[in-house]
Amino acid sequence: MNTARRTLLAAALALTAAGCAHAGAYDDFFRAIELDNGAQVASLLRRGFDPNTRTAKREPALVVALHKDSVQAAAVLLQSRGLDVNARNPKGETALMMAAIRGNLPAARALIARDADVNQQGWTPLHYAASSTSDDAPAMVTLLLEHHAYIDAASPNGTTPLMMAVRNGLADTARLLVREGADPTLRNERGMTAVDFARQAEREDMVELVAQAIRRRQPSRGKW
């Protein structure tokens, strides 16, 4: 075998080995996230693995970690340099949206500290927090509002966070949104208000809550 052919063969073998090594690290990375093995995730990041790596379905690693409630893995990723905190999955979901629906307050605070988008077009972190069944959902709503989340944000079909809360019968979250000034008179694309959503859910307590909020918004009529 001449020198040129030996050089080409050595280069091909090196590329193959590198590809196998990367594939192994890729599998190890997402397996560590799945198992919430923060130490393994940290080890791979120290060796130069990209924290913004996506799954085969184009899911950002941090979105995956938060969606799966892999708390330790998510905490490690949140400390990594070069992390794109606003990376979206194919559904348009961000890490902050995942933290919001899971009630992961430490992750949400860390994301906001790293300039994660609290407001965005379409579905927002506040929509996700308002539909969360987590015990920390009201605290998450409060956190987002403190960081200027738009309380009447409209989803692509016009649904507001208050509509999400009453549809799911989340009384504490609905009361909080009403108390903080959510507009109960808004309608979505189908012409439905928060009262309509409450009726659909067969939650008379939510119907009365929103009805009271509407009455408070109506100007009082003085006596002549």
C-alpha cells in the first residue's frame, strides 16, 4: 500500500472513530437526562458536549429535562455557558414554558435570570402556568406576573390564561388572575369567554368567580 493510500485510510478510520465517539456521547447525554443523572450530564459538558444539543425529534436538551421532571439534569444544564434559554421545540415550547407547567420555581427563576422570554407570540409561559395542576402553580403565576408577563396574553386561538385556569377548574390560580386584573370579558376565536369555559367544565364556583369579576368591571349606575 503506497503512502497516499495509507494516509487516506488513516483519515477515514479517524473520522469513523470520531463519529462513533460522538454517537456514544449523544446517547449517554440523553440517557443521563432521562435518568436525571446530573453528575453524568455535568461530566459530558465539561468534556465539551454542547448543552444545546437536540434529540432526533428536535427537542432541546433543557426542554426535555424540564418536561421529564429531571430536576438535577436541568439544574446542571442551567449552569452551562452558551446555553440558549429560548430555544424552542417543534411545537414552539420553551424551557420556561416547561418549567411553568411543572411548577419548577427554581428553574423558572434561573431561566428568567438568564433573560428567558416571559412574553412571546402565541402560547406563553403564563398560559402554561395557568393550566398547571402543580401545588406551586399560583406561585409560578405570581413569579411570571412580577416579571411583566402579559396577564391577558392571547394564544393563537385567542385563549387567555384565565380561560385556561377556569377550564381546568384551578380555583386558586383563577382567583389570583382575577385579583391581579385579568379581563374576564375577553372572547376567543370561537366567541367563548372565561364563563363559557367554566360552564363547559361544570364548575359553578368558577362561573360565579368570573361573573363577580365581570360585575365589578361594570360601571355603577347612580340613582337619579
